[in-house]
Amino acid sequence: MDIEELIENFSFFENWEEKYQYVIDLGNKLEPLDEAYKTEEWKVKGCQSQVWLVPHFAGGRIHFAGDSDAILVKGIIAIILLIYNDKTPEEIKSIDVMKIFAKLGLEENLTPSRRNGMLSMVAKIKEYADIK
Amino acid sequence: MYDVYKIRKDFPIFDVRINGKPVAYLDTTASAQKPQAVFDAMRRVYYEFYANPHRGTYYFADAITTAYEQARETVRQFINAREVREIVFTRNATESINLVASTWGLQNVRAGDEILISEAEHHANLVPWQHLCEISGAKLAVFPVADNGDYIEEEFLARLNEKTKLVAVSAMSNVLGTMFPIKKITAAAHGVGAKVLVDACQFAVHYPLDVQDIDCDFAAFSGHKIYGPTGIGVLYGKAEVLEKMPPYQFGGDMIDNVTFAKTTYADIPARFEAGTPASVQAVGMAEGIKYIERIGFADIVRHEEELIRYTNERLAEVPKLKIIGTAEKKGGVFSFAVGKIHPQDLAFVLNKENVAIRIGHHCAQPIVNRMGYNSLARASLGLYTTKEDIDALTAALLKAEKFFREE
């Protein structure tokens, strides 16, 4: 699935319950993160739940794996990784994630006051893009 | 007759509708909402006689000084202190405790001494003592509570000895709701020559605090939790203890005489109130106290105890919900977990349903960890809380439990 399909899928939901049930489903299908990575080293700071993010660099592209112990956050991680995964650092830097989340109707998850750490996660992804 | 619906009309914030629906405010433990009378009193100061207290020789300055000192007297009566000079105004309870740590503490606590606290203390009544121990070489001793949050006298007494210089304990835990028997604790501490500081932040909201009856040496609480404004707190200290303490901060208002060679300091409480004070906030806090007194603690306690019973009954309907802190003597604080659902997930659904609760470690990480959690959800009651608020909480929790139930 690409992001355009995702935006289309989200356009059918009529209330927050349907929308976030789908977010949970996306989280359930997230590629599992090896337990060995669930350490302080890979933790994203500034989250009320635990969030881990691990980059793999190959062929000039970055593949991320992530997880969280909060169900909704895990779903949001799945969406963020769908947006950023297997892109070049230049592509990563050019993505307007706020705009995509607005189209999905999920922008509340990226406001600084929500403190669910998703902004910190996006910042971390860009940081990895910068060092490559 | 206690009419909670009439009382709620005194609180403008309860008129707010989010997405057309009222909000069930269940976070009074973090901060209380404020009645109109508090806003009116503060506005009256700004509109009619605002100036800097203690300094002027004109009408406004006299009026604000009188109002500020009357606020001090209102606080004295509220906690039944012997003298008005035993009331020190601070920014909040955290500052009150830090004041004691960095004045009385540095003066009296030495290497080899001990400071004794409970394991259920808020960080504000833990970290200042930990820091004092680090710089003085004293030891921080901690007495555990039971798994249900109950106070265990033997555990406390086992750690109290002639090395104990201070016992710092909460009158009511902000996580477990446990009410510690502070009068008995104080008597035992005095028996070994230790001083006692009571963190009264939660207790003072729900029950009458009598510092003479408790006989504690210090007590601390915040204005914003007793239905007053932010930016103002209280440190109570026995006059004979305060009198021997050095100043906390230095500057205006706390001096007696200043020359380049030497400065002498003002008497208590001015010695501890350097700089322009939060006079308007003090007036606001006094008005919050008067509001509580107009309703009366007898009726507030009766109302809240009925709500505690009702909340326990309703929360029992939520599958897999476990209340953390079920001490025999507890106030209206309900920390809980629902199965393995992350509190952040719970809070998301509750927010969608306009139910305001707190999640996290509640500034008391050690006790949350001790109970086996990193994070807990917490609902708490105030004098304006209704059964409908608890119904909204229960309905939202049932919805969340279903929403996150693993198939």
C-alpha cells in the first residue's frame, strides 16, 4: 500500500472510532521489531509511552523498524514508516509529513501538545537522514 | 443541604462545551478549578487598589498591604496556626519544601544524619531531600508502605532513630490516596528529637488541617489546589523554628538594614519573602479558602466520601480494571490500570469522550514503579465532582476497554 491509497482509505471513515480502529489494525500489521532492539539505545525520547526506532542503511536508502507499547502509537508509527521507509535521505528531507497527516485527518497526533512523541520520532528519522 | 449542581454554577469553567458536550473534570489532584469569587477578588485588587505592598505611603499601597496581610491571617485560621508570622508565602508547595531544605536543612543536617520519608512521596517531597543528603553527606531513609498502599507503623518506627533529623511525609498520597497518620508520626519523630515536615498539598483540599493539633514543625501546600490561583503557596513553620532559620533568597523586602559593610535581615515571615510578592495571588488564595469555609469541610467531606463509595462501585464494572491504592484510610484519588492497555491509549479515548484524567508517573515515580507500573491512569475528585462525572468516566472506560480489547 502506498500513501495515496492510505489517504483514500481514510476518506471513507465517518467518526474517530472507525478511523482509529483502522490505525490500530495498521499497527497490528507493522513488521515486528526484534526484541533485542527494545533497549534504551533505540528509544525515542520525549514520549509518554515507550517508542523504539531502528534504522537500516542499504543501497543509499533507509529502512526503519519501530514499535511502541501503546497500541495507538504503534498504529501511528506504522503510518509514519509507510511515509518514510526505503527512501533516500534527500527524499526523506523533502517530505511534508504534516500535510500528509492533515489529509489523513490525523494531524492531532503531530501537535506539540499531544506529547505522544510522534514529533520526536519524525525528528529522529530526519536526524538519521542527515548523517547519511 | 449540599447541592453540588448549585455549587458548580460558581465555577465558570464548567460552562465550557467541547464539541458541544460538557467536560468531566477529574484531575483536581493536579490542580483544582476556581470559583468566580476568586477571579472577582483578584480583579478587585487590580481594578481598585493595585500597587506594590509594604513599600508605599499612599492609599493604594496601604490597601494592598492590608489585603496581603489579611490573606496571611485567612491562611493562619485555615490551618489553625498559633501566630500569623508562622505563615510564609511562597510560589507553591515545591518552593516551600525547597525553602526548608536549603535553609533549615543546610543549617542542621550533617554527615551521618538521616532524613526519613515514605516511599509514596511526590517528587517535591523527595528530590529536595535527596539533594540535601548528597551535599551534606546525610542518608535518605525510606519507609515502605503495604502493597495496598496502607501505612505500616512498624516499617516507619524501624527506620526512625536518634540519627533522624527530619521526617518528611505526605498527609495524603497523590497516587495512592493513602492518608498517613501524621499526628502519630509527628509524636514519634519528636520522641527522637527529629523535626517533621508535612506535605499537605492533597490533604488540605479535602480535610481540615490543624497544624497545632498535629504539632508538625513545617507544613506545605499550594494555592492552586485549594481552589485558588497558581503562583502562590504556603509554608507553615513553628515560630521558634523559623526564627532560627537563615534567609532563603536575598534582595528587597527581606532586609532590616543594608550597608555595604553589612546587612541585617527582617523578622519572620518577611525574611523568607524576598522581592515583590505575589500579592494578588495571595488574595486569590485567601478567597479560595473562604469559599471552602463558606461551604464547610463537614459537608465537603460527606459529599466526597459518598462519591468515593460511588466511584469504587462504578469502576468495579470495568473489566480488568485494577485500582492501585486501596488503603483503609484514603481520600478521593483513584489510580488504576485496565488490563494491559497503555494509560496513554486509555487517555486518548477518554479525551475523545471529554473525560479529563491524568496519566503517567504523577511526579511520584518510585511508588508507581514499586506497584509494578511505569505509568498509571488517575481520576481524582473535588468538591464540585458529580456522580454524572463518574458515570462519564465509567462509560468512557468501558468504551476504551472494548476498543482496545485484543480479539
